Amino acid sequence: MQLISFRKSCIFATFLFTFLLFIAIASLFLVPNPKDILESITTAEMIYSIKLSIITSVISTFVVLVFSIPIGYSLSRFSFKGKNVVKSILDLPMAFPELVLGLALLILFGQTYIGKFLEYIGISVVFTKLGIVVAQVFTALPYGIRIIYSTFEEINPRYELVSRLLGYSELETFKNISLPLARNGLFASTIITFARCMGAFGAVLILAGGSYMNTEILPITLYLNISYGNIGMAITSGIVLIIISFLAILIFEKFEGRNSNSSKI
């Protein structure tokens, strides 16, 4: 009897939270006037924001993958001094607010010798579009590393050992054995990283600023228009972000389902 009661309570909690979350998301689509949404989504500000968000997120996702693949692989396969410290530091951005990360990046690229050197060679990060990419990369990188690290952890290292015994180098083994076996995890990391970049707000706001139609990505559009009292534009920004996230998850689910079906065959 206690087991049944516990089971029902868990299922009830699951449905309750799912229902509340669904109602909260659905209210964005049902409460506003559809005419206001259509008018907002065709404005120059919204079109600019959507384009900038997609372009910067695609660039940031590529950069995250370039770094997270070797980092995730090294943490999974190699033992070196200070490895636990490195893992803890890489996980830090997931533990504290984005605003703190943005402040740290602002100091790094604005007050330290690194920032001054970049300024000297003509590279401006603070309050620029490049700052958006930098903020998105630092925000999403820990998530990309975590997924890829877990992916390589699940791959049996014996496959790589056999490849090395057959005379292939570490790079050849990584390219021909490890990467193909990790393709599902790499795809998952790409989707999650892109969605995380699209939703990055705090770090972008602090490092790149929230200037109108300059460094204005979708989360910044939402923030600015709420500040102005333009609820229609703010809601439209939220709807676009939800649609993009939903499409990303849908693509991921279809890819996963296709791979699972092919593996059963």
C-alpha cells in the first residue's frame, strides 16, 4: 500500500509540474492578441534581432565544438596533474549566475592586459558584436564539454587500444574510431549548445551591452521592450525563442529516434 501511494504521489507531482509548465508556455501564445504578434514580428527591430541571434549562435556553437571536443576527450581519456581542478573550473559557469560570468568577462577584456592587448591590435570585445559571441561561447562551453565528456566516457577504450595496436597514431585513432562512435553525443552537444547560445542573456548584457539594433539579440530584445513597456514585442521575442528551442529539440528527437531504430535493425 505504501509503495502504491508513493508511486501515485510521484506520478502526481510529475503531471502537476508538467501541467503548470505547459500552461505557462501556452499563455505566451494564447493571451496576446495575434494581430499584435504579427505586427511585432515584422518590425525592423525584430528581424534584426532574429538575424543577429542566429548568426552569432551558429558562430558560437562552432567555436564551442572546436574547443569542447578536445577538452572533453582529454578529460575522459588522459590522466594529468590538476585534472580535478580543471574539471571544477570548467563547470563553474554552470554554478553561478550569468551576470557574474558577464562581469568577469567584462573585467577580463576591459581591464586586464589581455583586453588591452586585443585593443592594441584592433580587436574590440566590450560592447561589440564580437562580445556577443564571446559571452555565448563562455556561457555554453561548460554544457558542450559536459555532454561530450560523458559521450567519450561511455565509449569502450578497447576500440581505441585495438586501433593503436594495429599501428594507427593517436590522431588517426581519434579521427577514425573515437569521433564516429561519438557522433550521437556530438550532435546532442551541437543542439544543446545552439539552444544555450540563443538563450544567453546575462553575460551578453554585461559584456556586449544591450544597445538598440546593435548588440540586440532576442533575449536583449525581450529585456529592452519590457523596460520600455512594449509588452507585445517582449512576448513576440519570447515566442520566437520558444519556437527555435522547440525546433532544435524536435530535430534532436527525430535524429535520436532514427539512430535508435537503425541500431535495433
